[in-house]
Amino acid sequence: MTQTLVHYFLHFGMPLIIAYVFFRSDYKRVYLILLATMLVDLDHLFATPIFSPNRCSIVNPQ
């Protein structure tokens, strides 16, 4: 449960914080741009299962 919350916070909360801290005058537009960059990962929706807490693309746990 905690891993899932952290995962989604890093996807949606952290870009908002970055946009607000560094681009305060236009943070809404910057936030939308940062969210739009995640569109390149739409192919991950075809993975089975969509989210697997044991799958790690950075380090192979084997």
C-alpha cells in the first residue's frame, strides 16, 4: 500500500512541487507539460499486470 502511494505521488505530486517551486508564475502550464511527458510511457499499460510491485526496470533482483 505504501509503495503504491509513493509511486503515484512521484508521478503526480512531485511534478506539481517542481512546477510550483521553479516556475511559480506559470506553474499550472508547466505542471501540465510535465504530466504530458508521461504519455511516452503509455505502452506500459499493455504490460501484464499493469503494475507489479516486484517488477523493477532499473535493477534486476535475481
